[in-house]
Amino acid sequence: MKRSFFLFGLTLSLLIMSGCLFGSQYYSLSNCEKDPASKVITMKTVDENSDEFTFRMNPGTWDLQIWDEEKAPNRVALVNKTYPEGDCYVLPGTMGQGYQEGWTVTEGVLMTQRGNARTLDIINQVGIRLKYIVGYEIEEMPYIFEINFPVKDQDICSADAQALVSSFNADLPETTQPTDETLTPDPTGADTPPNSDEIVTPTETTVTPTTEDVVQ
């Protein structure tokens, strides 16, 4: 039986899933002064009452795509180019994560220069890591990233995704004038690694969602 739970007991089932935040677009792009190889993405969450937030991505590593709401509630998906099957991807500003009976949910903390985020590591019955949920909370508003892993060779996916979600900022970081949406890949194809204090291994604490966390 499949259920659905929402991160940290927040009642996200009431979120309004609007989409077009910038006319016909769901995001805007800017250059990053501190990291010329990266682009700054500005967008909102699925909740239209949220503030805009930003994060950085390296176009040589990530393919920025628009998906339908069934696959990506906030329509935006970052697909890792290292995996040709497209099975390493990040959904920014999303609303929560489904789970199944028998899956293990491990709670942890991701520490970044701009604050801490709570995390959920989701592993299936046979020990395969499926998803990693990162939830920031700014003035009681959740900003959630969902990382989806391939079945095999997860190390690159994990490192690239950690760098991306660690760059989250709800206060609009350093940017220059907006660019068009044609992304020029970094010729090295390398992502900028996060600072050493931006990654913390999740604590090995298994949590069982309570009835307040579960939506039938």
C-alpha cells in the first residue's frame, strides 16, 4: 500500500500548485559573480505565498527541464548529465515525498554557510538508497529539494546534488544581469564543489512518520 507523507509534519497538502511565476516561465536565470561557471536560478516553491529563493547550478553538470506536474509538482527538474538514463535528478521547491511500507527513513542535518536544513534519507527494503529530501524552513515556510538516485553508481549523483542544494538562499544571493535561457556548458563539465562545511552525513536515526505526518 502506498502512502504519502510530507516533510517535518507540515500540512503541505493544502498548497496551491500554481506554476507560471515569470510570465510563461517557471524560473529566471542570472550569472553568478562568485562562480562564473554557474548560473543562479530564481523561482518559487509550489506554494504561491512563498518568497522567491535561489540556488546555483553548473550547466555542464545539470540539464534544466520543465516536466509535467505529475512528475514534478513545481514543474522544474534538474537532470544530471552524467547519467544517460536521466535517473539522477533534483526537484526544487517541491512539496513532499511518497514512501512505501518497509522503506527506512533516516533523519539528519545538512549544514551550509547560510543555515541548516533537515534531511530525510529514504532506503527501500533491499537497502537501495532511493531519495534524499532536504528541507529548509524560512519564517515557517518550507523550501524542499527532492533528490532522486539511480539504482547503481550513486556517488557522483550524490556529490553533485549536495553541492546544488547547499547553495540554497532565500535572500537572493549575488547575481549579475539576467541572461537568456540558452545555457553554455562548462567545457570542463565539472561542478563547483561545496565548501567543506556544507556537507554533513545524516545521523543514523530512523524515524517513523506519525499520523500527523501521513496523508492517506
